[in-house]
Amino acid sequence: MFLIVVFQILYFVVKSYPTVETANPFTLDGEYQAEIDALISRNQQKDSIAVYPFNPNFISDYKGYVLGMSPTEIDRLHLFRTGNQFVNSAEEFQKVTLVSDSLLKRLKPYFKFPEWTKSATKGSTVGVGSRSLKPLASESLPDTYNSGKVKDLNRATAEELRAVKGIGDILSQRIIKFRDLLGGFLVEEQLGHVYGLEPEVVERVLQDFRILESPSIAKININQASPRDISKLVYINYGLAARIVAYREANGGIASFDELKEIEDFPSERLDIIKLYLQL
């Protein structure tokens, strides 16, 4: 009975004691909130497309759309390229595609042409008609092309390559090996990717050798291939191939080649060439 009385007294005492409202422990940290807002803003800009230097000869339908070209302008370029012809300047690009001056002005700073085109005749013109969009070979290729002395780069032997000043046994074999790993050069710019081959030597090679016949290659489906299959492309090692597959699985697939630029250590500067060996 004593204990019951004591507990009853304590209950009423505690109940009658005035409660003190405690301050809300959750306060807004202005600096931390600002950092969160910055991360949200950066994530919202993640999908914005940045333009990197590129060779306009290899503009795909998607890239042309991103750059602001109309379907008709893109089709003109593709029709021109079906004849294995190349534009070698921004002015020739406009004559082939008929893009507006304002669009050309915006794209021109990003155009990246092979080194040998810089020494080509500046007054070259491209014949553009309603049915044919082929330039004159004498105005877009070295003089040796017209005399029939230019050989196919994809058929050149090591012995023929050694005839070029600056190429010995090691470099000639290295060019052949690199070409075989690729399944053949698709664009002449790839010659500059051979390890140890100096730019001036590349220019000398392209005076005697050009891609006269494009090779037939089996493209790798980037959304289905395994890391081992993707790493068969010489520009992608196994570690990068594994990261591509991991990115693909985390995002439910790869919708455009530009997404590859978001993957760690991906050689973005060579995307225009790498995607020639890939398909979505």
C-alpha cells in the first residue's frame, strides 16, 4: 500500500510539472544546402551536349541533328561520301551541304581536317549539282593521284611502305599489324594512330598511299556485346570495355554514341572514328 501511494504521488507530481518545449534539432545548414543545389543544377545539365573537334566528313544522322543540320543537308553530305570523296575545308563543306552562313560560322571552329589538307590548294572547288555531289579529284587529292601512282593503303605491303622516307622495318610492320587489327583502315586519319609514326611521316605516306577501297567490317553491337567482344576493337582495352558494359546495364542501354564520353578513360577525341566500328 505504501508503494502504491508513493507511485500515485509521483505520477501527479510529474503530470503537474510544466513541460519545457525543446528547440527543433533539425536546422537548415545554408552552406550544405547550397552545395546540394549546385549538385542538382549540375545533374540537370548533364545531358547537355558539348561539341568537340571533329572531322565533318563523318557526321552521322544523329550528330548532324545535334549540330543543327537539316535532314536534307545531312543527306547531301552522305550522298557526297558514297563516292568515297572528302571535303577538305569549311568552304567545301558548305558547298556540298548548302548549310547557311550562320550555321557554318558556328560549326567552323570545331572542324578538324587531316594535316595534309592544310597544304592543299586553297582555291579548290567542289562541283555540286542536282544529281552529283563529287569534287574534282585533282582538287582534293595530291598530284600523284592523277598520274595513277597512288596505291591503296589497305593493300600496301611492308616493303612498299619502307620506300617512304622515315619508315623502316619496325614501323612498316607496325602499320601492317595495326591495319590487320582494325580489319583495314576506314579513314586515312587512322594512320596517325600508329604508335611512333610522326605526323610528317604520315603526310609522306599519304602522298603515295590512300584508301582507294574501304574494307568491309563487322560492327560490334555496343548494347549486346560482352566486354571481351568490345575489347577486340584496338581503341578499347578490356578494362574500358567492362566499364562500358557496366554503364549499359546501369542505364538500361546506350541510346547514343555520345553517352560513351561519360565513361571514365574513354578516348572522346576518337569517338567519330570508334563509332564507325560500333552499332547501337
